[in-house]
Amino acid sequence: MGVFSFPTDLAFFFDPNENCLVECLKSCCSDSSPPRYK
């Protein structure tokens, strides 16, 4: 990581479109670990 490393989620949540649907990626959830929010 460089000196100016920033969280990658900042790019997605800094100024989101209010009509944009944000969901858990299918590869990041399962039956034993479902998405926490809908």
C-alpha cells in the first residue's frame, strides 16, 4: 500500500445516486451467511 491509500468503499458511498440499488454480492453471502440488510 502506498502513502495515499484510501478505503475502496469511499468511491461507492461518497456521493451515491439515491435511486441506486446497493446489494451484497452473491459471492459474499450464502445460506449460512445471508445478507444482513435488505
